[in-house]
Amino acid sequence: MLRTLILGGTGWLGSELAQQLVEAGHEVTALARGVAGTVPDGVRLVRADRSLPGAYDTVSRSEWDEVIELSYELHSSKKH
């Protein structure tokens, strides 16, 4: 069994990927704010805003076979 960490993972793509990984027998953890949606059954959700200090503390204590980055941050150069 592979231990998989998904950074993001509560939006449409992340949730679908997490579901497929669980069905394939992976142990899946999603590190996300959890505002885009929920995680499928069998996926551990660690709530964290990765723009804040210490956001990775909980998951950095574990070893992962794979880490998948799915989230992004949109920046605008326009001043309002």
C-alpha cells in the first residue's frame, strides 16, 4: 500500500483522484483548506491554509511514497 499526500484535494479533480487512489488501495491524506468541497470516504482531510506559517507541520512528520500538488493560487497584478 502506498501512502499518498495530496496538496489540495477537495476540488473536483482532487476529489476524483483521491477516490481512485483509495479504490486502488492507497492510504490517502489531503492537505487542504476544505473550502472547495469534501474528500471521499476513506481519505483523511488535514485542514490547513498553506499560505500560513506551520501549515505543513502535521503532514511533515510523516513519510510519503508520493506527494501530488493540485492546488494553485491566482495572483492579480492589478491594484483596486
